[in-house]
Amino acid sequence: MTRDEIEKKLSGKKKYGAILEYAKKAGIDIGKFSGTQGQVPIFALLEDLGFGHKPNLRYTEKKMQADTHAIRRVAEALVTGEAVENAIGKLEPVYPVYQNLKKHFERLTSENKADSAALVKESLNAYRWIHRQSRHAPRMVIVNIRGAYLTGMDSVGKDVITMRTVVGKMDTPTPTMDSYATSIVTHPYWNVPKSIAIKEMFPKAQNDRDYLVKNRIEIIDNKGEAVDPDDIKWDELTAEKFPYRFRQETGEDNSLGLLKVEIKNPLAIYLHDTNARYLFASDQRWRSHGCVRVQRPTELANYMAGTELLSSDFLTEPDTVSVPPKWHKLEQRIPVFLLYMGADCNEKGQLLYFNDVYRLGAPKV
């Protein structure tokens, strides 16, 4: 059958009405898919049901195409009379968290709790989008900025690792993002972002000549070579016209700790260890300049690599000398999602809500 023939076959009020009712219970805005007499946008509706639409993301590396073959198979199954729940269920994410969120959404809707239901609806679409973007990936990593935690899921959505994170504070928020990890870097340098260099480091270095030495910070010129701070005429420079960059030496005192996960993006955002690990004990973990500090970086690195890349005692090794950085390229692209979800489910299926820490207001889905 052609697409037109399928759309006409499913355009009957009773049949298409049942499909719309199923979609509504899954948190789909069915107003966008009402259709016209004799023609219904069944393929667009099925795509949204199975693979979602782009959530509010500041950066997306690449929008993946939905599985059109799977969408067509479901459409044909609906034409032949297969039950709506069975047919469409084959298209949606099988993730346990998604299935639990659906149950909570239906319950909240029946209880007329519109605000709570809107948060869950937004999360349902986020997981459908993850389903779209992570096809063929063996595992994926999701950071919920609003909840300050990280989850590593396998290809069928089973939680494999979970841990706390420290994310951006109100005035330097962590950006929402859909990208992928490229490599693990052990003993990374910290190349100080220009904004931090201008606002924080330059004034301190200018006023206290011992500041750079005490914090193991080098001054690097445009050739990548270190410059002696004593050769710089500090009084003649301003932060805005400082022709160098700051780089912190490797080691456990480094702000990135001993490990960094590089993510493809133009915003200089990555996942990393920290030299302030005590912060993970706090419930107020919106403290960073935008990057994501992770509670158990060795576990995360091994999970992303799919093998024991680092020993469990990597973070406790003596660090008496500066060790050069080492890059471990990941053999497979591991999707990484930085999302701002107001609702999620834990492994027990319990619904959790999170404060709107960046004060972005009601979700727009």
C-alpha cells in the first residue's frame, strides 16, 4: 500500500479516534494530528509516538532520522486490524522509566493534576527523543541538570549506573545538550575558559604574584608555550586585553580532578572528576561554572568504554608529580544527553519531582 492508501484506510473516525486516544494517554499533543476528512497524518503521529520531537536543547550535534521502516510496519499492522496497544507498543521506547512515566501521566491526568502531568509529559517526550537519537548505540548517558544526577542506561533502557553530579549554578547554568562522548582523558590539563580567566583568575594573578604558583597555573602563549609570569608587565595589561591563556597543571589539585570525559560540542562542556569531592554529599549541587562534575568518574569511564579502562583505585593513586594527559578514544559513540527534566522515575518506578533551579518556568512541550 502507498502512504495515501494507508492514511485513507485509517481515517475512519472510530479507528483513528482509538489511535488518538492511545496517543493522548502517552502524553502526545493530539491537536497537531487531527487531520482532515479522508486523510490523517498517521505517519507523523507515529513518529512522534515512537521517536518524539526535539525538546528544548541549546545544542544538538545531529538530529537522527526516525526509523521509517518501523513506523510503516506499525501503520500496516493498524490497517490489518492489530490492536492499537500492541501495534504502537512495538514503536515506543521499551525503557522501564518510560513505561513507568506513562502510568504516572495517565494517573495524574485522571486526577486533574495538570501541572504535574505537564512535567511528566515533557519527560515522556525527552525519552522518546533519546530513543530516536541513541538508535544502535550500546549504551547512553543522561544527566538531569534539574535533579543533579547522572544515569547510564543500556540499549533497552535498563539503568546500569547512577550517581550524583554537580552542575552549573544559576548564573552559569549547564546548557541542555544532545551529543556524544568521544574520549576519556586521564590527568587532564584544565584549559581555563576565557570567561573565568577574565572575571576570576586575571585579577587574582595581577594582585598576588604567588597565586599562579600556589594553584599550579601556567600562562600559555598563542604558540602553546609556557610564559614566565615574571616576564609579564601585569600593570600594563587588562583582563580583556590579556594576550595569553591560563592552564592548570595536571594532578589531584586540578579543578578537573584526574579524569575528563570529552563530549563533542562547541560550548566547552564536558563531564569530569573534581578536587572538591565533598560537594557530592550536599543536596545543593548547583555549584559549577557549567560543566558536569561526576561522583564516580572511574566507574563512568569504564561504563562508557565498555571495558575496564581504569582500575577501581585510580582516584586514590599517589599524585606526587604532574602526569601528562593521556587520551583514550572511545571505540563507539556513546550518546550523552544533558536535559532539564522536572520529573523522572527511579528504579522502583516511583515518580520524582525536581525544583526549577534555573527558574525557567512551566515546560513547553
